[in-house]
Amino acid sequence: MKKCDITQSSILASALELFLENGFGATSVPEIVKRASVAQGTFYRYFKNKKACFNRLVEQLVAIFVEEFHHILEDASENALITGPARAISAIRKNKPLIQLAIVENRYMDPEMMERLLHLRSLVSQDNVKRLIERGDSEWVATLKAQLVNNLVDSVIVSEVLEGKSELYRGPISTDEVLESIIYKLKV
């Protein structure tokens, strides 16, 4: 990895930590550069301003999920309806800080990035409906099952990323319980 890549990564990691600790509005560029141990001019070599730094973090998240959604869509295996949500849950777990930032500070997010994520999620949902119909479900049942998968993945985001427990369930839930529920509901 080049020194410039390491420096930029250090700035982004410091910004992510501070945005999560203090919020975007309460974090200053001098705080970011102090934590990253770089000069303020170095920050501006990579980013026009603090919002550009924030958007770069969100771009990383979008790129991760674009790749994951493409893998899910390309999976032609018989177990794709199970491995897809499992893959999404794994990506959520690996990228928890970035997801927290994007959700909590979404008012600062570039709307085009949010549209890309929502569009890809829609494509995955449509693909799940198609796969379920091919398995013999009616369109209505397939649509309901695909929506269930979306809701369960959303509940994982809520339970693991935002609150530690899901509003859809009473008390704490584990991701394994959610995954087992997805698998059970898809088999029904």
C-alpha cells in the first residue's frame, strides 16, 4: 500500500471514529487531523472539506454493498435464497461502523448514493421473487417471502447496528436467530 493510501485511510478512519463519537456537526477538521496525526494541509490534499470526507466514507459503504448485491444477484445456486441474506448479514456485521454513520448522519449523505443502494436492494428483492416463482410459489406468496427477507435483514441492521435489540421482537435477538427464521420462512 502506498504512503498516500495509508495517509488517506488514516484520515478516513479518524473521521469515522469522531463522526460516530461526536456526530458530523460537532466534529471539526482540526480534530480529525489531530487524531490521524497529519497536518491540516494534508487533509485538504485529499478532501475539499469535511463533507467530502464524510461522503468518501459513504462511498466506501456503497461500494461494499454494490459488490455484495452483485454477488447475491449472480448466485444461481439452489440455496441462493438462503445464502443471499446470510451474505448481507455478514456484510452488515463487517461494516457496522460505516452503517451506523450512514444511518445516524444520513442527512449529510449524497442523495445519489442512497438511491444507488435502494435501487440495488430493489433488484435483489425482484430477483428473490423471480427465484421463488421458479421454485413453484405463486407471485403473491413469492412477493411476501421476498418482503419478509428484506424485513428480517432490516431487523438485523436495527438489532446489531443501531440498538442492540430489534423493535420487531421482544427483547434482544441474535443474528443467528434471524437467519434461522429466514431459512424457516423460505421453506414454508
